Amino acid sequence: MPRSGPISLALPAFEGTTRKLILLNVGAFFGLLILRWLAPQLEAVLHSHLILEPLAVAHGEIWQLLTYSFVEQGILGILFGMLTLWFTGSLLEPSFGGRWLAELYLTSVIGGAILASAISFTHILGLRPDVGAAGAWSGIFGLMVAIAMIFGDQEFLLWFVLRIKAKYMVAIYILIAVALLLKQADTFNALIQLSGALCGALFVKFAPRRGLAFGLSEQYFGVRNRYYRWKRRRAARKFEVYMRKQNREVHFDKDGRYVDPDELRKNPNDKRWMN
């Protein structure tokens, strides 16, 4: 059940998928810093192919739809981003599981990148497809929107000072992103954040309770079982035809299972034969 009480002042547990996502982001950040110190030219080339640039994606660099989220532009970005990811992920993961959290995060990251990249080609609000963006905030916005939808009355300490409900905190973040978008200040990054929030909301609304992977596996096994039942029914019909040619009668039910002749001769209204 969604929790509505005030959040503890203690730091949440650092574990599970939340920890893995944070370590991946921090590792990529310091890895690029070290590479910049050892080989600045190589780091510059690598950086240009890891950030999200819609024009480059259109020319085949589709890995940018994911890699941009692991490239942070500054120490404050990685600090506040990972703290937010820690708090939001630690609230969602115990209730829905690590796989669900990873799917939500990646859906927001990749879906937000696809949507924002497509919009950038319209040149609306001064957007340009040759302008790059980076950072994990598209995925974080997806997690925050999920919290607003599921744990809307949960209280947080905004910037560790102001106690506020989750739905109002997320509304503040979204309004800031909308303001940046309309003022055409860091427009593409703001668009990615809003797109990630939208994809996160769609995931929470329409994805299976146990995640996309579980839902797809259920669909796969459902199709496979229907196929096997169809084969069994077809084999049963063929066997019935064959046995009639041998002047013998056999019967199968609608699922292709053999029916004992003694069962057919029993009177359904006669209960004496039942144990």
C-alpha cells in the first residue's frame, strides 16, 4: 500500500538496483575525469560521441540514447542527481522490486531521449538537433513522477529544509523545467527532463505490475501454450478420424485430452459412483 507518513531523517539504505545505478553514474563520471587528465584529446572525442545529439543519432549513433545519461557535466550535477536518485530509488525499490525500478529508469532515459530528439527537429522554442545534452535527470524525473503518482502524500524534506509532500515537490521540479524550456535557457536539457517524466508516467500507468520483462515473458508463454494446445487438438482430430476408419470410436475433449469411454457412459445425475 502507498505510504503517506513523514519520511525519516535518516539516509535510506544504499542497496539493490538503486546502488547499481548510482555506482554506474559515479564510475562513469570519475572515469571520464581520469581520462581527461591522462588523454584530454581522447576524452573530448569520446565525450562528443557519448552525449545525446539528435543529429548524430539520426546518422546512426543510436547508443547515445542511453549513454548520455551516464555523462554528467559537473560536480554539482552528479552530486544532486545521485542524491535524488538515492532517495527516489530507495522509496520505490522495496515496493516494486529492482527489475521494475530499472525498467522505469531506462524507459524514462531512452524514451525521453527519443521523444526529445524527435521534437528537436521541429525547431520549436529554438530547439536545434545539433545541440547536445547529457545527465541522468531524465531517468530521475521518471522516478520522481512515479513517486508522485504512487506515493503522492509521502512527505520529503525539500533541499533538506522544507517539509513537503511528494506530489508538490515533483510539481516544483517540473515547473522549473517548463520555465527553462519556455525561457529557452538550456532548452534541450529541460525538454529531455520533461520527456523523461512523461515516459515515466506512461510506464507507471500502463506497464505490468511486475515490469515489462515479466509481462513479455507471460505473453510469450501464453502464445506458446496456445500453440501447443492447438497442435494437441489437431492431433486428436486426426486420431479420431484414423480410429473411425478402424471401426473404433475414441473421444477427446475440447482441449485435445483423451476421454475415458467409461466416463461417457456415466449418468451425470447418478451420484452413487462418486467417492
